[in-house]
Amino acid sequence: SAVISQKPSRDICQRGTSLTIQCQVDSQVTMMFWYRQQPGQSLTLIATANQGSEATYESGFVIDKFPISRPNLTFSTLTVSNMSPEDSSIYLCSVRTSGGYTGETQYFGPGTRLLVL
Amino acid sequence: AQSVTQPDIHITVSEGASLELRCNYSYGATPYLFWYVQSPGQGLQLLLKYFSGDTLVQGIKGFEAEFKRSQSSFNLRKPSVHWSDAAEYFCAVVHGSGNTGKLIFGQGTTLQVKP
């Protein structure tokens, strides 16, 4: 299993500013992901952040808006840049661990609740 | 394109009644399938997963799910619902494989439990 922590847990920000969310994992993982969950919605994958390579962004998400760092196997950051009220969401960090014969398992952090005014 | 569908947006059951939450997937190969639960204000918790082998999978909190390839379904069941089961339930499938695999979520089903 993997235990994931995120900082901050919540924040209220002004439009036009940026927020960097940190994700720390208690074990080394290759595959790390960032998701967004807008109010009352399901989870949408923003990007995949594998250590040693550039983050891969999903359709509708761009690096200028959501720059990601992945300096090592236990840590990643997601920045939400030039925020607008539409960015108000829960942002979740996720990691995938290999489980041998039981297959891979994906775990999620507690999320960062962001409100943009 | 590969996708996950949860046909029921909202379900209400009485406490002690049985529960079945539906999940259908569209995927060419044998998928990795997951069910997660998200309680109000809480993070996502993994209930169970299907990787291969026995198509009836047991999870935590008394939940189980059955993979039916012929129906492209992975429905979640619980024989007797407790009030604490009220939450949002998400079915998910890994799309792709290896380092390119991505977990894709269904729309979610909100479970309400009546006393």
C-alpha cells in the first residue's frame, strides 16, 4: 500500500494568483498522477507524472496552466496558475503500485480543496 | 474510446436492504477494474479491484463485485446496507497498460440510506 499526504489540505485564493500543491508518498513509486474533481463531479485526470520524464497532460489541460514537478520517486507538485473561479475544485494526487500477481493498485491522497474567489 | 459508465446517478435504499451498483465498461482487452468510495469530505478509499482470476471479488466493508465479461459489467453488491455506507461510489478502469496506463472513472453513483 501507499500512504499519501497533500499540502495544503485546503485554501482560498484570489483570482489571478497561483497555488502550488505538494504530494508526498511514504514509499518510492514510479507512476504518479494528478486528478481534479470539480464540485459534484467525477474525477478527471490532469496529467501523469512519472519520475525521469516530462509530465504527460490529458486533453484540455496544458503545462502553462498546470505545471508539474517530479523531482524524485516520493514527491511531486502541481501548480494551478493564474487561477479563476472555474479552477475551484478538489485536486488529488494519486500513485500506482505494482502488486505482483494481484495486479496494480492505485491509491489517492486526501485531496486539496481549492476555492478561488 | 474506452469508457466507464455508471447508469445510476443516485440510489436510495433502506438500511438493511441489499444493494447493487451498476458499472459497465467499454474495453477491448481484459481490464483492471476498481471500485472506490468517497464519503462526504473524505478522500477516495479503494473498496476492491479485479485483476484476473476469480470473477467474484471480495472487498472491504462487506462489499463484493462480480466481473462479467459477456455483459462488460463489474457491479458492486452488498447484502445488507448500513447507514454509514451512504457515500459516493466510483467505478474505474485502467485504460492502457504499463507506464502509459491511466485510471478512468465513471460518473459516480450517490448512495443514500434511509433509516
